[in-house]
Amino acid sequence: MWSLWPRSSTLEAGSCCDGWGATSGARAGTRVSRDPVKDTTEKNEASMKRRYTSYMEAENRTGASHFLLLGLSDDPILQPLLFALFLAMYLITVFGNLLIIAAASSDSHLHTPMYFFLSNLSFIDICLTSSTVPKMLVNIQTQDKGISYIQCLTQVYFFNIFLGMDNFLLTVMAYDRFVAICYPLKYTVIMNRQLCGLLLLVSWIIMFWVSLIHILLLKQLIFSTGTEIPHFFCELSEMLKVASSDSLINNIFLYVMTALFGVFSVTGILFSLLLISSILRMSSSVSRYKAFSTCGSHLCVVSLFYGTGFAVYLSSSATLSTQSSTVASVMYTVVTPMLNPFIYSLRNNEVKGATARLFSRAASCHPWIIDL
């Protein structure tokens, strides 16, 4: 029996050793599979896969990294002419509106609500033109019609802001002229500095949020790679037409906002009509002439802005050609901001006097201007 115990113990020990050896071998195998270098490599590969998946999801969401702006014409002979024409109009717009701002801010006689809004209108016109024309000039010069997805959304955002601000300011200016003609004794009380600042601030806030909602809704749409936009800039309604996904919500919001802003447009037109009727009812011809000299420039700008806007709408509705609506949109996006300084300076004696005084002060400070 004693001779058998060591043998059994040896067997048990061997079996125990074999068991521990197998367990330790399994654990050793586990340790090998969890090698730090290998784990780091696997983590990096998983991270790269996640990044690639998220990138592909984003690409599938937008679909397009750039768009193609077809512009006004594909004729290579017309490209130099278009470049020179739009460059000249852009420079005239910028310098003309800057002149209005400088004259209104430097002359104390023009520190009134009317010229406060006129200075802001000139600033908005510069920004409105700058949001579209420079990119068009670059595309013509480089013979590249491409515009990136981010640039296109940025252009839509700022263009909507400045176009809406134009609408608001013309309505407010029509109300200002209506109060000045119909209630001259209460004009300074009604159109006080606080009300003018509040009207301008509310207009900016409304347009910032409305344009932001348009962009957020636009980012939910899918566009094909190399989508062609039949316009010389990224216009919201044209982008909704070329979207590959359903744009029903975008169109509903666009129509609702257009209807609400149309109320402001109609209000501005009604104030302008009431202004004209009030001027015509004046008994004195001298009073009528003075009123028309003050309000005539504003009435011309209102007619030009809303007239071209309605012309664009009617041309796009009556014809299926996008080329005609694109050419017509040049009127209110480029031509109207360019003509505003001429209208306000040529038909307004106060602006002409302030501009002459501004140049005389500049000439006295810099005698070399007279030599030129």
C-alpha cells in the first residue's frame, strides 16, 4: 500500500500539473492575443473604419462636394465682355454707395432718420452685390464654373439676408417719408432715434434667423456630384429645383416666408401710393415740388426694386426657360444697387450739397487732388 501511494500521488500530481499546465497555457495564449502592439493596431484600424464610415455617411448625405454655376452664357466670345461689364458695375456700386455713406455720415444736415436708413440701404446694397458678383468674376476669369458645397451654402445664407434687408429697409423708408409728408409736426416725435434703431435691429434679427433656417433645411437635402445650377450664383429656389431628394418642406417654408415678406413689400408699396396721393393733394405747387424733390428718389428706387422683382417672378412663371429669369434677376441683384446712388444724388439737392461739401473738404485737406 505504501508503495502504491507515491505512485498515485505522482499520478495526481502529474494530473494536477497537467491541469495547471493547460490552464497556464490557455492563459499564456490569452496574453499573446492581448499583445499591446497588436491591440493598438486593432484600435487604430477600428478608429479609421469609424471615421471612414462617418465620412461616407456625410458624403452620402450631401452627395456633392461642389456645384457648377452655368452663368449667363456659355459663349467664349462673350466672356471677356461679361467680365468687363460686371466688373464695371460692381466698382460703380461699391464706390457710389460708399460715397452716399460718407456724405450722410460727415454732414450734420443729413443726420436725420431718412438718411440714417439711406446709409444702411447703401451698405446693404454693397453687401448684396458682393455676395454674388465677385465669385462670378472669378469663375469667368479662371474659366471654372465650379463652386464648393460650403461656398454655395454661404452664398445662399448671406444673399437671403441682404435681399430681405433691402425689402425691410425700403418698407421702413416708405413709412418714414409717409410720416414726414402727412404728419410733419409729429415727425421728430414719431421717428425718434430709439424707434429707428429698433426697426433696424429687428430687421437684422429676423433675417438672420430666417436665412439660418433655410440653410439648416437645405443641408438635409441630397445633391448629385457636379450638379448644374442654371444661374450665375447659388439661388435658393434654383437649388431646390436641382435637389435629388424631396424638398417639400423647403418649398413650404420658402413659400410661407415669401408670403410674409410679400406683406412687407405690399405695405411699402401702399405707403408709397399714399405718399403720392398726399403730395398730389397739396394746394401749393411749391410744396408739391419740394415734396417730390424729397420723396421722388425714394419712389424711383421702390419702383425699380419691386418692379424688377415682379418682372423676375412673372418671367419665371410665364416661361420655362431659366435663362430669361437669370437675366432678369440681374436687374434687382446688380443693376438696382448700382443705380441707387445716382438716383439719390441726382434727384436730391441735400445729397448733392453734402457730396459737394465732402469733396471740398477732401480737396482742402489734400491739395494734390486739385492738381490732378
